[in-house]
Amino acid sequence: MLKEERQAFIIHQINLHNKVLSSDLSIQLNVSEDTIRRDLNELAENGKVLKVYGGALSKSFQFPFQDGNVYAKEAKKEIAKKAITLLQNGMTILAGGGTTMIELARLVPDSLQCTIFTISPLVALELAEKPNLEVILIGGKLSRNTNIVSGSQVTNELSDIKVDLCLLGTNSLSTQDGVTDSDWEVVQIKKAMIKCSSKLVILSIAEKLNSVQKMKVVPIHDVNYLVTDLNPTHPSLTEFSNTINVL
């Protein structure tokens, strides 16, 4: 594989999953980790990715948040429009982080009256613009890799609340392996969020479906709703529709 092809693959994986590990890319591309590190350094120097220890991040996570770096922005807007229909007055809601969740926060109608907890300062800032929402930001260590809070303080605070609906983005989702991720701290936070929620809504662009990461968050049968950018009758969603509600 030519260097240009290899780097195009790396950029796509970073855009799709937000974060990649050098070790994983080495296996996927069948090249040495030194080769991957050189590729990532070059891509970072050219402003295409953010180099971090052990891998790289999508530029979507660069602060301050930049709309122009959002991958599949229109698809994420479509997901947000669908997910908004699940929010009702009087609900207590728990929202995760990520670019899809930011799009959802922007689309929340001014008339909605509910309480929303979130682990994302960026999502909280968007929600704070809505006049009838009570917005509560869960406190903890801010991860520079994901722009969400993490750590034991977060899980302790989550254990003291009970919400009607949990809205989560995902790195990967399949009917066999459920919701999976590649970041240990993120997995622990997501598990704590799900535990304190009556219903779970997963927001995912279609490209992330039928993919698997190394760490399991929750099995597919624990997901109540899957919201994607596809029509719910799309053939690729049939297997999911047999298990969960698909919007």
C-alpha cells in the first residue's frame, strides 16, 4: 500500500472513531508501529489530525470547538433531528459528549422544559442557551482527548441520580457485540451513565454500525433506541430492528 493510501485510511479511521491507537493501525495496515508513528507525525504537522500519546485524535476535539472539522456533519444533524422527538417536557435526561450530541443540543426547542445532566462542558454550554432547561454539568477531571469529564468523582455523582433517558454517542455498534469503545475511562463513564438511566438511546452515524472496538460498554439488548442518519427501513438496519427500536 502506498503511503498516500495508508494515510487516507488513517484519516478516515480517525474521523470515524474520533481516536485511533498506533498499535491498532499497525495491525490493520500490516506495517510497523514506527511507520504508523511517522505517518501520524506527518499528518499532525500538516494539520490533519491531533497527535496524542499512543495514537491520534480527530480535529473535532480541538478546543475551541470548530464546526469546520466535524466529520459527517449533515448526517449528525439528521440524527439530532430524530433524537429530539424522544425528549418530552418534565423529563430528566443524561447526555454524553461528542459532535452529534452538540448538534442535538443546538436543536433542542426553546419550549422544552426538563432537566438535563451532562458530562460534556461543550454540550452544557449549548444547552445553557435554552431558556426552559435546567442544565447540570457533572464535575470531574476534564479529558483533553474527549472533552468530557471522567474519573471516580463522575461515577460517584452519577450513582446518586436517576434519569428517564440517557443519550449516548458510540464508537462502534453491532448486534453481536453491542456498544463497544476503545478508551477504558470512557467505557467506565458510559457504564455508570447507563446504570442510572431508565432508557438508553444510542446515536450513531451509519458508518459506525457493524463495527467493533476492544472494550464492551453494553450488550445490544440493553439499548432501547438506535438513532441513525438512515431511513429506519434501510436494509442495513433490519438486524438491529429485530432487537431494538430504530429511528
